[in-house]
Amino acid sequence: RGCSQIGFARWKKDRLFGFSAEGNGILTLDLGECKKPCELALNYRITTPNGGLRVELQGHDGYRLNESVLLAGDQCAATVAWEKGTRIMPPKEGRLVAVIHMDCAELFGYELRSAQ
């Protein structure tokens, strides 16, 4: 007969799989319709000291890449921010699309939640 073993696997909450950029990478997310002010939270890990994440919202003034605050470290629910803050106002028309610029980073998940 064959041998049998019991194994054990462990991972951080909400980090079973994700998107990884060993250098520079871009991930586009269709966040759907946003009818009231909201915030975007990311579950991510930066893999090198010089890495980071920045987020822009396509076609949405005030949420451009150069206005994005750099995200660093290892966070399970970090709120994305721009120069004017974290609150995302509903677009005049269409859907909310986030473009995530990753530099030596892993992205595991996101949440679009009502603004505080």
C-alpha cells in the first residue's frame, strides 16, 4: 500500500492568489458604476524597498496618475489616495475604471466601499 500524509497550508487572510509585477506592470479594473461617493481599498504587498503602487481613474479629473499618493509596504485594506484625498466622486457618466500601476508589487484584492 502507498504512504499517506497530512499536509498543512497557511496564508494571510484574503491572499490565496493575486497579480504580481516583478518590475513595472499595469492592471486595469472595471469597478462598475459608482452612484455615490466611495473609496477604493487595496490588499497588496510591495516586494522590494523601492517598489510601490499608484492608482489612476480613467477619464476622471483629479484622479490622475501624477496626483496619486504612492502606496508602499504590506497592507490588507489600504485606502487609495490622491492629492485631494481618498473620496471618489461619481463620474459624470459611465463606469469607474481604475488603472493600477505596479512596481515590484503584488495585488491580492480590492474593495470599493462607501466614503466615510
